[in-house]
Amino acid sequence: MTLAEVDASAWAELKAAAADPQSAFHYLNLCSVDAGGRPQARMVVLRRVDAARRVLEIHTDVRSPKWQEISADPRVTLLGFGPQPKVQLRLQGSAELNGPASECATEAWSLLPRSTRSTYMGGPPGDDIGERSASESTAAEADGQAFFGVLLFRAETLDWFQLRHADNRRAVFAYDHLGALTSSRWINP
Ligand SMILES: Cc1cc2nc3c(=O)[nH]c(=O)nc-3n(C[C@H](O)[C@H](O)[C@H](O)COP(=O)(O)O)c2cc1C
């Protein structure tokens, strides 16, 4: 495979994964840094991919710690692993947060099935289950849309690593703000 083919196949795989819950890359590890400088990681669902612009869409609750962390520092990493072949994708970039009132979140919400919408209707993520007062829970359950946010991740670099028996391979790619490939090279694994 050439560098151009590696880049194209990685993005084709990500795009396909957004639509396929069976794909290994349907779930990615979203990593951010908290206010204390401590690394934080959690799994998220890959909802949509714009391969030309190198943008990945993720949905989350705006009351969650990750939303607060990323508001303070938008630099994030997305990490994925596909077992066949054994490929790690490490994407670094920045996250744009689109809150409940945004056009982007309104549109994404309108496309969500009722079952997914209901996951935004509970109390704040991370709070004790018993903590909510009756009035709070009524207000929250009335409309999960008030807590629904869309994170748009724009990749600046891709670090591609393929684990093989003897000859592991690794390549790094960089993209400009519009998603165009600006550099690519093989590096020591
Ligand atoms: C397979 C899997 C997929 C998940 N997908 C999402 C997701 O798309 N969005 C989300 O906010 N949390 C998702 N979660 C939950 C997060 O991993 C995390 O536990 C939660 O959002 C709280 O994260 P935070 O405290 O860092 O904000 C998922 C968990 C698992 C196990």
C-alpha cells in the first residue's frame, strides 16, 4: 500500500464504521484533559464522518464532565483499534462544541430515534441516582433535547499503526483546516 492508499483506506473505514455498529471503529476512545491536567478517556459512538473535511461527529450530554473539559480545552484525541487487520488509528485534532440551541444539534436531534433520545432525559451524568428532586426530574424528562450536544472533531493528524508478525508499519498524516492532506510519511513503528 502507498501512503495515499493508507490514508484513503483509513478514512473509508471510519466512514463505513459510522453506519455499522458491527465495525470496530464504530466505538472510539475520546480523550481530553481535565482542569487539573489529568488525562481523561471514554468510549463514544462514531455517529457521522465527513471524510473530505476530516470531521467526525459525536453526540453527548452537555452536562457531562467531558463537555466542560472540552469547552475549556478543545484539543482532543480519538483512538480506535480494528482487529482485522490489527490497525490502530490515533487522530489528534480539535473539537467544536454545538450546544442544544445550535442548528447542528437541532438537526442531529431530529434524526435520533426515540430510544436514543431517552438517554438524554435522565439526571446529570455522573450525579448520584438519588440526588434529583421530583421537580428536576420532571423538567429533565420533559425534554432531553435541552441536554443534547454535538461534538464535531476536526482531525489535524492521523497516526496509523499496523501490528504485524515481524514488520510493524506506521505512517503519519497531517491535514489542513479544510481537510486537505498536507503531509504524509512512513515512520519507525
Ligand atoms: C460502547 C460505549 C459507547 C458510548 N458512547 C457514548 C457516546 O456516544 N456519547 C457519550 O456521551 N457517552 C458515551 N458512552 C459513555 C461514556 O463512555 C462515558 O462513560 C460517559 O459519557 C461519561 O463521560 P464523562 O464523565 O467523561 O463526561 C459510551 C459508553 C460505552 C461503553
